[in-house]
Amino acid sequence: MRTFVVIFLGVLAGGGCFAASAEDISPIGSKPDPGLEGNASEKSRVPGAISVPEKAKAPAVAPVPKRPPSRAAKPDGFDDPIVELPQGELHLNHLEPAPKTADGAAKPDDWKIETLIYDITVNKIPAGRAEFELRHLEKFGKANALPAFTASMTIRANRATALFYDVRDNASSILDAKGGFSRVFRMDRKEGNTKVAERIAFTYDKECCTALYERPRPDAEKDAKWVGTTIPLPCKSLDPLTAIYFMRTFGNWNSEKAPVARTALNLKDIQTGKSKPAIVLPICTDRHIWNAKLFKVGEDHPEVGSYQNRACVVLEVEAPFRGLFEHVGKIRIWVDVETGIIAKMSAEIPIGPAEALLNVDESKNLPFVK
């Protein structure tokens, strides 16, 4: 009798367990997969369910799209050996100082000033204007004063463009009157939400060449406190603004207004192609000394205002630094073969493709006859 009762109770317990298992059967996905809960064993899975490897059950994660870079990827120029500044002489005979008075003095206002005006368009819509001014400086430096030139640049957006992308760029340089290399540079750029400021003082001694590079402290908003560092230079160097005027050393002037002997480097004779840069310039900016590489990609005769059919070489600039303005793509410049003046420039900026064209009619004291 006792044995029968034990067997009867065992049958009831087994039937209860089967009933409980039957009640747990539910559509796949209505409950969490027991295989993902703790250390559940295979026996605790739902009867009839297909076994899936644990790795495959992990929720799929959509790939994160890559964010486009704020600026175009530029070559890392930190490890490149810096090239020597090409030997050249500025062709600025049209800026010789006015004759001195009887007492040997000459007022700065009497000296000729070159002014270059560039009209800027973005997506072929007028967007602003750039102005470059160059004037003769009789003496630079207290000891062993040498003749030099002062250069300045201002870039402004017009009213329509300033509503969504304001531009207020200023830069100034003092460059050697003969060799064209930099002595002092200062820049203050404000473009949209980007602000860049720097100042550089160049020192050239027989023992060494250095540049005192200064920039505002990141935490200083008003009355900026500058922090400086000394950059060793392997040779005489340029800054972003003097580099524009250094192109005059490659001009092949042959006019009666400013006769100059033919230079060693003739822009028209440079081989076209990107296998080897036509010109490499050492430029100090952005806390470093860099190699700016210029590749000749063609020749052109752009219509520069009222002065048409000027022979120009087209150079593509490969620069691993910011420069005088924000750009996110390639820069191309059209250099006048006769004078070395940049007649046209194109670049991709944060708001679209931009182009700057020399306004011959509003520019003053150009080295060639209008």
C-alpha cells in the first residue's frame, strides 16, 4: 500500500512538471531569449526552439558613418626636410621712393604704393573683396637698418555673405627689399566661427636663424596674453603673406617701364605635371616651418578685367597649413608670367568653391601698363 502511494505521488509530480512546460510555450520573441539571461543552460531553453550561436544573437549595430573632415586631408609635413629658399630678387622697381627734398627728407605719403584689389565670388555669386597693399620702407631695424617693404592684406565679406558667413581677415608683413624673405609677420583671421591669430619675428644671424612664434592663450578672450616659442629655421624663410610677393622673383619682366634681366627660373619653361613640384617654398606659420609645394598644372590666358590675354601659368598649391584663409580643398593660382603677380585664384572654402580675380581697373600702380 505504501509503495502504491509513493508511485501515485510520483506520477502526479511528473504530470505537473509537463503541464508547467506546456504553459511556457509562446511565440519566439515574445519573451527574452533564455540563452541571453545569465548562465542559463541549454536544457532551460524553450522546447522546439532552434539553437542559435550566442555571437549571432547579439543585436546588430549599424556602422557609424565617418564624419567628413573639417578641412581637406593635408600631407603631414613635419618630417619633410625643409628646402632652402630659392635665390631671387624682387622686381619692384615701380615702387622706388620719390626724389628727396633739398634737406634730404622724403615724406612717406610721397612714395608710391601698390594696391591690388581682388573681387571674390563663391558659387559664382559676389561674396566679398580682398585688398593687398605694398609700400616702400626706407629703414628696418635699429642696428644696421636695411631697406624693406611693408605689405598688408584685408579680406571682407559683403553684406549678403556676412549674414551667414562673416569674414574679417587681416595680415601684415615686413619683407626684405631685395631677397623678399620675411622679417615680421602678424595675422588676425575671423571667418565664421573660426578665429586664428599669430605673430612671428624672424632673426637671421650668421650662427643661426630663428623665428619667435607667438599666439594668444586659449583661455584669454579679452586683452589676449600671448605665449611664445622659438622655432629654429634652417634658412631664410617666408610667411603666408610674403610668399605671395616672393612670386615676383620669378617674373620675367621685359617692359620699358621696369626693365629687369631675365631670371634663372622662367615659369613658362617649367615642366607641367604633378610628379615633381615646380617650386618649393619654406613658410613659417601655424607653429612650424613647412614646405609649400607648387605644381605647374597648365598655362592659361584669363581675362583679367579690362586687361585681357595675359600669359599666366597655373600652379596648384600643396600646403599642409591653414594660411591666410580657411580652405578645405585644393588651391590654384594663375601667376602672370611677366610680373609674377597673381591674377586669379580658386579654392574650396567652407561655404563652397571660391574664386578671386584681380580687378585691374580699381588696382593702383600696377607694375604693368593697364
